Amino acid sequence: MTGLLQLLLLVSMSVASEPSCPACSKYDYEEKVLERMVRMEFAFEKVLKENKDVSKTVEQDLTRIKEENERLHATIDALKDQQEQAERRLVSLMEEVERNQSSTLEKIVSDSNTTLEQTITAFNDLKDQIATPLVYFHARSPQRTALSTGEVIVYKTIDTNQGNGYSSTSGKFTAPVRGLFLLLMHTCITLQNFDFLQIVKEGSVLTGTSNYDQNYHTCSSSQVIVQLDGGETIWVQCSNGGSDRQLYDHAHYWNSFGGVLIHN
Ligand SMILES: *[C@@H]1O[C@H](CO)[C@@H](O)[C@H](O)[C@H]1NC(C)=O
Ligand SMILES: *[C@@H]1O[C@H](CO)[C@@H](O)[C@H](O)[C@H]1NC(C)=O
């Protein structure tokens, strides 16, 4: 642009100075014109060269800008990649935290469940230990009404036998568990007869009866509270037999033997 302006200035200057020498010859004039043209050509070449230089500089600048632009783009792309990677890492970290939290929660729940179940088991064991099992029996009607010394009375009719402690074969009660027992016997005798009966634990007498029936069927009851170990036996036996010893066992005048576990 600057070069073009200089050229135009040069041309207008040379045209303006043409009629300054009216007396000069045609040859002289032409020579001057030629000279000017040569100068103009030089100037023109100079301008062209300057133009070329300028455009070369511009080209170099453009190339630099282009390269700079590409570098900038590459940097932006790299930053974008880094950001995406960071985002992905953050998301997966958050997912892991969530997973960890829920697995921690599951562990807490399962641990408390285990603890609870252990507690329940321990509690039930304790309850079983503390609870008094149901043990009781009642049997009546002796196999024999006649009585001989040392005879075990075998009550043959079992009314109830919770815990299966009483045997209607032997007439003996065997404690299924250790505990405090209440035992009882009921005795009725025939007119003008005697009875001498005892409640015996493993051979030791706990209590006894002694009755004589003068006018009608006399009955009596005996009770005893005793601590028994599991497996210990207890029974009713005659301590003094004979021909005038006879039990009466009719209607509701039952001879019976019973017991109940009060506490273990
Ligand atoms: C998740 O749990 C694992 C195993 O306990 C552990 O190694 C990891 O650091 C935890 N992650 C986070 C994010 O807490
Ligand atoms: C413990 O978990 C089991 C199975 O997951 C379940 O059947 C049981 O009821 C739970 N126990 C308690 C005490 O919640």
C-alpha cells in the first residue's frame, strides 16, 4: 500500500515538471522522459521488493499464528481429556464410597442380627434352665389289698403320669429331674383291720400311717415334701403286715399315691 502511494506520487511529480523547459529540444525532452522512466522503474522495483518483504513477514506471522493456534487447540484438548478423566475418577470414587457405605451398613445389620440371635439362644437356654419342667403323677387301686411286711404297694391304675416318673409295674416313682417334690398317699382300710404304711425314699422312711377301722372304712392321708436327685426313687410300703391288715378300695375310697415337682 505504501509502495503504491509512492509510485503515484512519483508519476504525478514527473508529469507536473514536464513543461518547465519550453526551449528544450525534442531529443532532450525524450531523454528526460527516459531517465524518469528508468527512475520510475527503479522505484517500482524497490516498492515491489518492499511489498514482497512485507508479504513474506505477513506470511511468517500468519504461519506463527497458525502454529500458535494449533498448539492452543492441542492444549485445550489435553485439558479437556484431563477434565474428563478427573470426572470419571470422581464418579467411580463416589460409587465406591456408596458401595462401601452400603456394605458397611449391611455388615452392621448382619452383626447385630448375629448378636441378637446369640442373645435369643442364650436367653432360651437360660429360660429352659430356670423353667420348672412339668412333673406330676397320681396312681390308685393297689394290685393286692392284703398287706405283708416289707411289701411295696403297686398302685395299678394310673390317673396321670406327666414326665413318666411312676411305674405301675414296680409301684415306684423315679424323679426324672432333680428338685423339690411334694408326695402324698391316701389309705382306706377294711372294717376292723389295720394298716401300717410308709412313704419311703431309697429305703429311708419319710412318713408313716397307722390306722384301725372300728366301725366303718377309715381313710387317712399323708404328705411329705422332699428334695430328690434325678433318678432317685420313692415308693409306698407296708411296715407291718398280717392277716388283719387289709385295704379297702371301692367306690371313691381309693388308695392312692401321687406327687408333683414343685421346683427344680
Ligand atoms: C472401600 O473399602 C475398601 C475395603 O475396605 C477400601 O480399601 C477402600 O479404600 C474403600 N474406599 C473408599 C473410597 O473408602
Ligand atoms: C437374621 O437374619 C436371618 C436371615 O437373614 C433372618 O431369618 C432372621 O430372622 C434374622 N434374625 C433376627 C433376630 O432378626
